[in-house]
Amino acid sequence: MKIFLDTANISEIKKALDLGILDGVTTNPTLISKEASHSTFNEIVSEILKTVPGPVSLEVTSLDHKGMVDEAMQLARLGDNVVIKVPITAEGLKAMKMLKEQGIKTNATLIFTSNQGLLAAKAGASYVSPFVGRLDDISEYGMKIVDDLKTIFRNYNFSTEIIVASIRHPMHVYEASLIGADIVTMPYSVLEKIITHPKTDEGIYKFLEDWKKVKH
Ligand code: E4P
């Protein structure tokens, strides 16, 4: 399973890269806005794109397909690792198809049903991002869509990869990995949580205490 960080914060990205387990990054307008007090959009994304060796999703904000494609063409020029995040709407589907024809990778975002994921795959999206946490927030079982999409893509031999998005806690990562999702994109806070365990810390402390009793 590939691990992406869901952030536009460069220091979080560098810390995750240092761990040696980071495969890519996803951003969205909200995440970019959190970093925008001292830097422009171009400054923020240029640094991310040159720092991350893997795919980096950047989202378009136009609502019509022509505007989406124009934005995507400009964003794609920023780096070879740019993936264009396009919301799953009728206009978004048209844009995904046109961008596929231009050889530009897309990530269909704001996926809340498996039918939306199916359409995005048919339109040629490289990735689909089901938002599991936001579904859980409204008392639906978000991970069910990931499971369903896995089956649907297998049924029809789609090469589209599933990015489990809107991750809230370690159990989402656990469930996604059991289902066999291709990618999980998580906030840095969740990455930190899945590294640590109190029994690991306790065990290290005890070993070090006992080691002091050994003559060297
Ligand atoms: C996905 O790519 C989105 O950026 C993200 O996972 C949304 O998560 P949220 O529901 O925590 O905002």
C-alpha cells in the first residue's frame, strides 16, 4: 500500500520523507489556505513539487470543464509529478476525459458513492478519492465504498487506483490495508499515531534500564 500525506505543509512533508515511507502528497484548497499566510500558491506548490519525488495532487477550482482543463494545463506545467484533482461532477467528468487525452493524470475527488467512482474510472481518472471520514461523519460507513470500488475495478479491469481519503484515525488506515486499497492519504497527525505504541516506549525504557546492569 502506498502512503501519501494529505497536507500542504512542507515541514510535515520533509519529516515524512525522512522516514523513508512517503510515496506522494495530496492537497486541496483548504490545505493550501492553511499555508498561505506568508506564501503565494505558486511558492507553496513549487516547493512541494520539487521536494516530493512522487505524485502531488493539486486541485482545480473552476466549475466548468473548459476552466478546469485550462487550470489543469497551467498546473501540469509546474512539474512532472503533478496530478490534477478534479471534483466528480458532470463537468468534472468531461474534464477528466479531455485531460486523459492530453496525457495529464487526474485524481477524481469528493467521491461519496461507488457509482461516482465507476464513472470517474470510465472517464480515465488515474486515481479516485473516496472521502471515508466525511461519510462516517454523517453516520454512513465510508470504508464500504473503498471495498466496493476495489471489487468494481477488479470486475472491469480498470487500472484506476483507489486513494482512501478523509482519513481521521489509525483504524481507517488499518481497514484500508485489509481491503487492499492502493493508497491511503493521511494527515501527518495520523502518520505519527500509527508509528507509536505505548508498549513499544515502555519496552525500550525497560530494556535500557536492564542494559545498565550489564558490565561492559
Ligand atoms: C483528499 O485528497 C482530501 O484532501 C482530504 O482527504 C479531505 O479530508 P478531510 O475530510 O479531513 O478534509
